[in-house]
Amino acid sequence: MVKLIKAKEKHINWYNEFYKNGQTSFTSWYSFMLPELIKKIKNDSKILELGCGQSKGLRYLVSHNYIKQENIYGIDQSDVAIEFLRKKLPKANLEQGDIYSLKFNDDTFDYVLMMEVIEHLEDPLKVLKEVERVLKPNGELIISFPNYINLPWLIVRILSEKLNKPNWIILQPVDKIYTTINIINFCKKNGLKYQKCIGSNYYPPLLWKYENKCITKLFNKLHLYHLTFHPILFFRKLL
């Protein structure tokens, strides 16, 4: 128990230091996920983001009047991130804590977001079980994560660990290696039906900054999204 508490404190401290260094950028997975979400959400939809961090995505939805602040919920283990987000979204429902046991009633949310979160969980199946519980029937889960079937990035990932260069890919305290098949199977085990995938980053290391949206959309039209480094997966709760 003592070891678990110390490990949890270590993780929280890591994320607090990370967010103290400034705001995170508006990342590719948000840029491609948000247009899909905006097509569906209503102003009275309820959205929960797990591992929300500073959530530029939630802030974008509110600032463009796609959803009311009161209908936004976010949880993150970093109190630094949560305090930052509270200043931006003072009427939203934001909480510092872990996401393994959610304090919400069954069938509460229309959408749950897990953007670059699942790979940092010790027990993703436990969290997904909770997600399925709090989603409304026919509610939607949206997940993005680093997909290591993308071989150039897998090589960088392995070298970053072997050569002790964590900043190459911002290695975090828990940082697992998954593919789209892993995530689809995890969700399927918890009653969440796979709907579709969108790719958001195809270029290899060093060149990824030069990938624009037109290039990304072209690769997606070619149905290569399972090869993207940052896929966005859409799941629906079974009725």
C-alpha cells in the first residue's frame, strides 16, 4: 500500500511539473476529433473528459458556443492542470483525482473523451468498465493514443528508453505500447462497439511538423488510418 501511494504521488508530481512549464499546444488529435464531435453534440449534451489536462478541446467547444460550461466535466490527477482549467471554465465541473472509480451515476454522459490517456493507465480495462457504466445508452467514447504499429515512431520510442532520452517522445511515468487492435479489443470486452477511425499524424519523426491537414486527409481517404501514429477511435455503448 505504501508503495502504491508513493507511486501515485510520484505520478502526480510529474504531471504537475509538466503543466507548470506552460500550456500544451492544440494538438493534431484534437484538430481532427473536434469537427467530428461538433457534428453531433447539442448545447445540452453532457461531456466527460478523463485525463483532461488543460483541455484546449473543451475550452474550444465552450468558446465557440457548441456546449454550455455547466455540461462539461473533467478529471485529471494534476491539480495544476485542474486549477488552470477552472480559471478558463469557471462554471464547468472539474475535479482533481484518478479515473478508476468515477463518482457519477449510471447512464449520465452523452460523450466521454480519452485523448492520449489510455496508454498511461495501469489498468485500462477497469477504466473502460467505468466509462461504459457512465455513458448513456448509445453514448459515444472517443479515444486517441500513440499507435506503435507506426514503425518509425516505435523505433524512436525504443531508443528513447534504451538511451535514456525521455524528452524525445515525452515518456511519462506509465507509458504502454498499444496498436489500434489492442484498443478495439479492450473496448469490445466492455460493451463498447467500434464505429470508425480517423488518422491524425502519418509522417515519421523529424518530418511530422511538415504534415498539413490536406496530406492527412488524403491518407485518411486511402483508408490508411490504422497506420497513423495518432489514430482517433470512435466507440458506441450498446443499447
